[in-house]
Amino acid sequence: MVVLSIPAVEQYSIVKNCKPFSSFFPSNIPIIDLSKPDSKNLLVKACEEFGFFKVVNHGVPMEFISKLELEAIKFFSSPLNQKEKAGPADPFGYGNRKIGTNGDIGWVEYILLSTNSEFNYQKFASILGLDPENIRAAVNDYVSAMKKMACEILEMLAEGLKIYPKNVFSKLLMDEQSDSVFRINHYPPCPEVQEFNSRNLIGFGAHTDPQIISLLRSNNTSGLQISLEDGHWISVPPDQNSFFINVGDSLQVMTNGRFKSVKHRVLANSLKSRLSMIYFGGPPLSEKIAPLASLMKEDQDSLYKEFTWFEYKKSAYNSRLADNRLVLFEKVV
């Protein structure tokens, strides 16, 4: 068992007075078959109502998924002093417990990688049993597949919204300067969970994703929760063969609030480790983010000020996880 080397009292945040962790998965949360001809309209509806959905028949080779998961398990199973050679996360590299620069902590360790700039994979060379080139190849194959799927979904959304050209969103991910990142999170088993009964122990605190779109895949371990509009948290049963998609803050702005950037979190699990892999599709740093004119009605005002992705990213990463990051960019009525 892999254990994070931090005192038990500091290992995680405790959310008091939460309802007990539930495995209930409402039937109205969308599960969308990307191979079906009506999927573009279902995707739009899902983004409007939840900002979150599961996709099946996604076309990502299981070989890519299994290959990267195997390399990730090898890495996270290594002793802490070995893993730390791939860090610190500044912001890219290995991180342990600390999330961001503003005091957020969780029962989590991770690797954060840029999908564009070269990460020094040789940092993995001194870790017993790891081949840097195997890791590089596994990440590249997986990220390429994620980028392809993300662009397909974004183009289907554009078609469903009846806006043209259909690459209005996807071109931002396809741009050579796209500021997309890839993260692998590992949540070790946390036996102390049982001691706190109805209080939930946080692996990764509640937040929204600042980018355009996020594609998440995890192993067969529970923990992910999303927040409904009424503030209730619901648990998402794991499905290691499918992908979960989040609308990001930037896409909410580009649709003038029509699509919802969903708040989500991960709870610690007492028995099993959880491994998740997330592709965050982001625009170039200089890209201006604002509601698309083609989605605005004549008498409709923009809810947001125009800003560059660099400005929003800087603001978001200087905030706490739970902060409403978009509020600083909303127009005052």
C-alpha cells in the first residue's frame, strides 16, 4: 500500500455536516453514445443542465489507457523519496498533498505535465523500474487521443448550437500555442476515513476547472462527486471503460452562461487507491475569452468582461480551490 508521508492530522481537509457518501447516480445525468447521430443535441442539453456527462463508444484504444495506467501505477508505487526526484511541481512535475500555492491540501499525490512544452522525462530515470521513454510514449499516445476526442466533442457542440464554423471551440485546442495540461492523480487508501463516520474526508477539494473542457478517466474506485444546482453533492460511480467530461469556466463564458462549469470534488476512499487521468483543454495564453457574438440575441448583454486566458489563468491559480473564480470577471449590472 502506498502511504503519503504526512501526519494523519494534516493529511486531508474534513468537510463537516455533509450527507453520507452515496453511490446514488441519478438516471437523468447524461450518458452519451458518441456514435449516435443525435449525440450533438444531447451534448448541448447535458452542458446546459449539468455541465457534466459520461461518454461511451468514444473510440479511444484501450491499449492507450492500460499502457499509461500501468506506467502510473509503477511510479506511484515507488518510495516517496524516489518519486520526489520527479518534482517539485513548479507547476509541472510531481506533487504531494499540496494543491496550488494558496494553502489547499488533499489526500492526493500527482504528476502535472504540459501537453506542449517538453517535460524532462529523465527525472524518472533514477526511479527503480521506470523507463522514461516508456512513460513519454504512453503519455503522448494517451494525450493525442484525448485531444482528438475533446475536439470532436467541441465540434459536435458547435453544430448542436448551430454556430459556424464548427471549429470555433476546437481550433483553440488545435492551436500550436494551446495551453493544455495533463494531470495524473493518485489517491492512496485512507483507513482513517472510517473514524469520522458521516464526515467526508477530501482527496481533492471542491472546484471548477478554468479551461475550456476536461476529459477524465479513472480506475474502478469511487470518490468523484459533482454538485447540483441546489448545492447537493452526488456521487459518480466509477467506470474505467468510459470518460467523464466537464464544462470548464472558459466555455461557460464563451456561451455567455448557457453551458455550466460544474463544481466537483474527490472524497478519500478507505479501502482502495484511486487513479485518475485528466486532460484539460485550454486555449493559447493570448486568446481573448468572451461570449461568442453568434450566440448572443439582439437584446442580450454579455454577462462577462472580455479577458485573455493568461489573465484568467493567473487569477484562477492565485485563488483558493473553492473560490468563485469567475465572479471577478462578471459584468456589474
